[in-house]
Amino acid sequence: MLLGAVAPAAAAGSGVDPTLSSTPWLLSKRVVLQYEELHNRPEALLKLQSTPDGWLSLFMFSAPVSWWAINCVHSYIRYGRSTNYVVAAADDKALEVCVRLRLPCLNMTQLGLVGDNRGGEPRARNMRSGMHGDDG
């Protein structure tokens, strides 16, 4: 079974899971995606999008190359047959575009995971730790 775009009418009442859509930006606004509005709640987003054992794919996102991210997400879902991913937006413009495209956006500007572009070292923390009751 290939996972393609879910028609809004089909998604609304047929039991088809709209999160399986490889083109969430084409879904009707009436279709609610579970991960929407979670971009500022990283633990909730990562838990929702990860596999039962805590794994997921992370796509870095930048507004100037949003077409590339769209292609990656579409191919990942359609041909890779996986929906365990998040799209990391490193700046405000990237987050704005990511949310508009209805992707599972991770707001990295709020997490301090990206350097400050003034020569500062990037900061990171282990986001997998404790997600599913394990310590790493």
C-alpha cells in the first residue's frame, strides 16, 4: 500500500488517518492533525511522532529551501512508508512556513538547540531520554 495524499472528504468520515498523508499541506483545514499546535511542546510532539521504542527521523527545515523539505517529507512517507518524523525549524521564518505547511514542526528556536549565529556553540539536550520510560 502506498501512502499518498488523503482526500479531505475521505479523511473526514472514512476512518482514514490523515497523518498518513504524504502531503499534509494539501489537506482541508477541517482535517485535524494530532501534531498541530504541538510545535512549542517538544516532549508531547516527540512522543506522538516517535515509534513505540522512541525512534523518529528529524528533518532540518529552512524557509528558503522549503521545497526541498516538502519533497523529503513526501518521499519519506510515500516510499519509505513511515510517519515517524518531525521537522525542526531553526528560526522564526522557518517555523512560520513549517506551520503553514501543516508539518509536525519542532520549534528549535524556543529550545535553544541552535547556535546564536554570533559564533556561539550550539546547545543540545537528549530529547529521547525519558520519553517512553527509559533513561536513554
